[in-house]
Amino acid sequence: MPIQTNKRQRTCIACGATQQKGAFHRIVRTAEGAAAFDPTGRAAGRGAYVCAGACLAAAKKTRKLERALRCKVTDQDYERLAREIALVEAPGRNEE
């Protein structure tokens, strides 16, 4: 009888949705203390997950991303993260 293992679930920091890792976008705190988008989901550092660009905007409003990463996230960081997430969500439409 094979042993069943449960895949770890991740939670969106903005809306609280729970799904598997591949359904979310990961934002990681780098060694320099800045927030960066992690498209692979394997970068070293403290990470937080968001469902989509709308959840990133909600996390900015409530400062949940700063609390999750335990670092200061600037407006420029939020703009850059939103652009990178938008490119992943709709790769053909948002390229400049």
C-alpha cells in the first residue's frame, strides 16, 4: 500500500487563498534586504506569496508584504514587482 504524502499548501498574504505553490507568485527578500520577484520559486531568502497583481496591490495598501518579508518595500519596488507579475500573467500582451 503506497504512502500518501500531502503537498504543502501556500497562502496568499493579501486574500488568504490557499493553494499549491505553482498557483502563486513568489516575492523574496534578497540578501541586500530588497524585495524581488522570484519566477522560479526557488530563490534563497524569506518569501511571500500572492495570487495576482490585484493581491499585490492589496498587500501594498495594508503593508502585508513588508510584514511578511520583514523589510521595507518602496513604491519603486512595488511598481517593479507589479510589472514583472503582469508579464508572467499575460506574456504576449504586456511586453514593451
